[in-house]
Amino acid sequence: MAEAKVKICGLQDVEVLKSMVHLPVDYIGLVFAPSRRKVSPEQAAGLASVLGEWKTRQAPLAAGVFVNPEMDELNGILAAVPLGVIQLHGNESPAFCREVKEAFPGVQIWKALPVAAETDNTESKEPLLESYAGAIDALLLDTFDRAQRGGSGRTFAWDKIPAYRKRARAMGVPLFVAGGLSPDNVGGLLEDYAPDGVDVSSGVESDGVKDIAKMTAFVERVKQS
């Protein structure tokens, strides 16, 4: 089984990012959508410049997180920030994803889909997946939350992962999992469901700030699994 990829999302502080340069992470998430973790294009450019200082075998890619963006917004941010991934976390249609993919060749397009939390009966979005075939480069599952698009700190029902993974395989794209992950539970997720990658934010924070000890523990658990 291939080594799972790691994305640490919601970075805002350059010094925190500099403390991570020895960690073998694959993606750094920069949030441009409304969020307490939102960064300006100027902040994001400063953070992205740190990626050139990475000490591991390969520097991570900067992943921009957007919710229902306009093309003008994407054009402006991509002109200022060297993103390797555009993560669409809203209600973006397959047609819009294709438009973004064509507009930014060489940039990965990820589509996030909300999955009901274990205590929620929200309808699954699984039947919509086929319409995104050829329009995206990765599928990311995150916990559905009525108040926010991500970073809720809640897990969804992981027993739904195999059905999504089967569809993702048929589409030829990797499957990432987010939502309530932490150093304590990510090993179990990888052992039981083997996603291609994991995405963490609040689970590696202390008092709302990224914690280098928690990030290190998270990455070690993923890469050792």
C-alpha cells in the first residue's frame, strides 16, 4: 500500500510554518474562504515562500481552500500565490470544476464533499460523484456542518468511506479524508479504511493555534502506518 499523503490545513503564521520544515508533509492548506483561519493573499504569499526552505525530500504543495469562488477571485489569488492545489469546498458544479481545471493547467483540483456526522441523518452526496469524472484530481470527504464548511473537529461515519473509495477508484482519483482527525485517531482510520491521504486542522491545534508537537505526532502516525 502506498504511503498516505498528509495535508495540514489552516496555516496562518510564518513562524509556525518555519517550525515545520523538517516534517514530511505533502500539502499545506491556506484558507481563503470565510473562517477564523482565513488568510489574505499577502499572508498566503508569505507563507508559500517558506515552502522553499523545506528540509524533507520534497517540499509540500500549497493548497488554497475556497468556498464557491468566482473565477475573478481565483485569478487574483493565483497571480499572487503559487498554489499547487485548488480545493473547492462549496457547492461547485462539475462544469465549474472543469472550467477551473482548464484555466489553471498544472494545478490540482480537489472537490470536497460533505458526509453526515455520526449523529446526523443528512443525505449522502455519493450519487453525484460520477458527474465530476475528468473535472477533478482528488476527492476529499469532510464532516457535514451547517455552520461551517470544515474545521468543525467532528468525525463523520467512517463506515461510509468504502463506498466513496470505490467510486473514487472508478474515477481514477485519490480519496482524502478530513473531519475530526487527530494524532489519537488517525492510525485507526488508516488501518481500517486506508484512504490515500488525510487532512487535519483543529486536531493539531492547542487553544486555536497550530501546535508543533501535535503536528509532529500526527505526521509520525500517518507515515509509520
